[in-house]
Amino acid sequence: MNSSAGERPWSDEPDPPRPEATHAITLTPLKESCQQCGQPLWVGYHGHRTVTKLDGLWKLTIVVRRCMQPECPCYHLAYRPEEEGGTAAWRIWPGGDCLDWPLAFSRTSQRARDAV
């Protein structure tokens, strides 16, 4: 099987290290108070993710907030940033093709339905 440049499907060598991110952004939830008890949401933890977009590598810092009132039904429920899903959906696949992967899968399944 011929493999195109950059693909190493059966190589025992480790992947080369990813370059440093050229951009950085912090994503924070819009909600600052709990919708059940009204108390302020505390920052529970920070998540980190590196995303490849057309304009370079982005380092995302994701702020996750939690309600800290033990009697609240939302106690320790994670509130993640609303824009996290849209920002992290873009990927550049090996070979240089840029795909929005959720959209690519929905189009593939649509073509499969049309073929039947």
C-alpha cells in the first residue's frame, strides 16, 4: 500500500512534536451565577486544548465554573463556555484538507442515505 507524504500508518517512530501555538485565547462561560440557587459560580478548573485553524495554532484555556452550594441541585455541575464547541470544531487533516469534522460526518451519512 502506498502512503502519501506525511502519513506513517505502521511506523514505530513517535510522532514529531507539535509546534508551539501562535495564538492564545481564554474561553469563559457567560453565566456567573447558578440558575437554580442564584449563588455565584466558582471557577472549578481550567482546561487546555490546542486547536489547528487556518490562521495557525491556537492554545485555548477553557474556564469551567461550578456551583459550590451543597444543597443546590446543580452542585458541582460543570458550566463550560458556550463558544467552546464552535471554536474547537475546526481541524486540518494530514494532506492539507480543511474540514469541519461534524459537518463532514453529517454529509457522509446523507450520501449514504441517498445511495439506498
